[in-house]
Amino acid sequence: MLRTVRGASVVVLAGALVALSATSAAPAPKPQTERVTLSSTGEQLQKGASGNALSSDGRYLAFVSDDSEVVPGDTNGTTDVFVRDLRKGTVERVNVASDGTQAEGGAYGTHRAEISGDGRYVAFVSSAKNLVEWPSPPNPYADDVYVHDRRTGRTERISVAADGGSGWTSDSFDMSRDGRYIAFAASSQRMEADAVGQTLGYVVDRRTGTTKRISDHIPAEWYVSSLTLSGDGSHLAYTQRHPRGGRGELWLADLRTGAQELVNAASDGTPTNGSPAGARLSEDGSLVAFSSFDDGVVPEAPTYTWELYLKDMRTGKTRWITHEGQGGLGGGLLSPDGRLLAYMTETKSGDEVVAENVHVRDLRTGRTELVSRTLAGGPLATGYAAPIDFSRSGRLLSLYSTSSELVPGDTNGTGDGFLHHLR
């Protein structure tokens, strides 16, 4: 009996030691917010970074930076596009020619990037003229949309004009999750040899090679100022307005049927007299989040202020989004399934905005989480933060912030990209 007890004691003690050893060896949990726009050696970037587009699984992050220390051999002296493998910590530059040659400096450089769901394709805008072969000498000041295939190394120009030259694009573009569809705003004079020369919205199907103009409801002299694709590539939202101001229009086009519907309309369907902007879609395009300086989207919203709205295109109902009973929100971003809505709130001192924070609302439960939580545990008292991209599951959110209070050791004094793990 004594031996049994002693034997059992030894077994229990050994099991406890094994359990203690396993516990001690377990990796520390990831911080809820981490800085992810870092160099290939893991150092912070002295010139900062932005963009922060996520792949569907949250493994790959595309970002842009002026910093020449992100990767070795960066000597072009201009903004570049990078992809970071968040699992391995490696970084590669992707705004390069198919043979790996770095982009030559241009008048406008590169502005932002989009990455496909699997991380294979990266879309970006650049004024560099050495990324592809041109049929004739290109305009040195025009921007174009490119897609780089990280698997094959091939870079292709998407905004090809009627004569094979530059499409003269703006910096508004987007890519579907599978990398098949690319939407962008470009000159109709270049894309279609149109004498009027408005900036219109186009979608390229990379599988078939076809290019189609989408903005068919645009009045004379107006232009397409921004556009965004649904993740599945089925819908395109675009905003159009007159260059001298006045009201604007936000349209949602069904790319399968060709039907288009005005989003910023009153409940009776009449156009509102505001300026819609910042439209973002759910994966299937059934929900549209947008901001508008308006007095007619919903009756209860205040007049002559920027407000955030959410429209369900299936029911036609528009919802005014508030935070703790207050409006004035911005930066609306939907998770792919449309359940989560990220947005920005302002902190003011008198009439001056001194901080902007990011929150995420669960539209099903109403639960709201502060994303831009400082190391001290509260919201930003100074600085700026904005939501950029959700992973497909909605559990990861990338954001951009100028604050040095989100992670330890942030001393570069400029904006960086961060990744927040939602609870």
C-alpha cells in the first residue's frame, strides 16, 4: 500500500512537472495591437508607411513607404510598394518590372496598394515608365494601374488606353479578392478616344482581357472621384460630382446584370442634395457604408455635418450610424460578411479636432470595441487613427495611425500601419 501511494505520488509529481514545463514553454500571447509596417530586419521605418491592405487570411500585408531602408537595394528615391509576410516576417518590394528592376522615380510616384485574398496579386498606381514595355514613348507625367504577380514575378499594366498608351488614371482603384477584376478611374479621352475627356470608372476583367466603362449615369462635365469593388467582384460603387462642387451622386452597379442604383437617395427614391464619399462594400455588395455631408439621407440625422450611413441594398433602408448617441462619424469600413463596421470618432478641444479614434461595432449584437487603445488603456487623446482593411474572418483589422502610444518603442514620429486582433 505504501509503495502504491509513493508510486502514485511520483507519478503525480512527474505529471505536475511536465505540465509546468509545458506551461513555461508555451509562447506568449500576441499583443492585441502590433505594428506591422517594418523593415525586412524588423526595424521601424523612419519615414513611416501607409496602405495596409490585408490578404483574406491576414497573413500578407501590402503597404507603401518612402523609406529606403525597408528592403536592401532601394535606391530609386521614390515611394514603393511592399508586401510583408506576417508569419515569416519577410518583406519584398513589388512595384518592380517583371525582371525585378526597381521602378524609376516619377512625378507622382505610387500612392497605395491592394492585395488579393491569397496574397498572390498586388495592384498599385505608379507613374514609373520602366515597369512594362510601351508601344510608343509614354507620357512622363501620367499615372497607370499595374498588377504584380508575386508567384511568377510578372508585372502587367492594366489601364491600357485605346492607342495602347497610358490611361491617365487617378489614384482611385480597387481589386476583387481573387485578383480577377480591377476597377479604376481614368480619362475617357484616353481609354475610349472620347473627345469630351471626362474621368470615368472602368473595370478590367484580367481573365478575358476586356475593359468596360461602368459610370453610365454621369452628367456632362462631372467626373468619377472615387470607386470601390465588392470583394467578390460582383458590384462597383462609384462617386461622381461636378469639379466646381455642389451635390454628388453615389451609384452601385451590378456588374453581372448591368443594373445601377442611386445609393444616396431619400426614402422615396429622390436624390439627396449632399456630397457622398468614402463608400465601402460588404463582400457581396449588399451593404454600403458611406459618408455624406447631407440633410436628406435620413430624417433624424443632423443637417450640414459629415455623417456615416449604412444602406442595405436588399431592403433599401438607410441607417444613420452614431456612437454613444453622437453622430459625426467617418471612415466606415465593413467586414466581408457585413457584420462588423469599423468607424472613426473625433475628440475635440473647442472647435479643434485633437484626436481621431477607431472603433468596431458588431451590427448584430450592438457590441462596440475600441481599437485604437493606447498603452495606458484608453483612447487616443492626440493623434489620428483610421481603419484600412479587415481579414475575411473579421478577426483582424489593419489600421493606420500617427500615434506613438499604440505600441512600445514607437519613436519615428510619423504614421505607421498596425494590426489589431479583435476580441
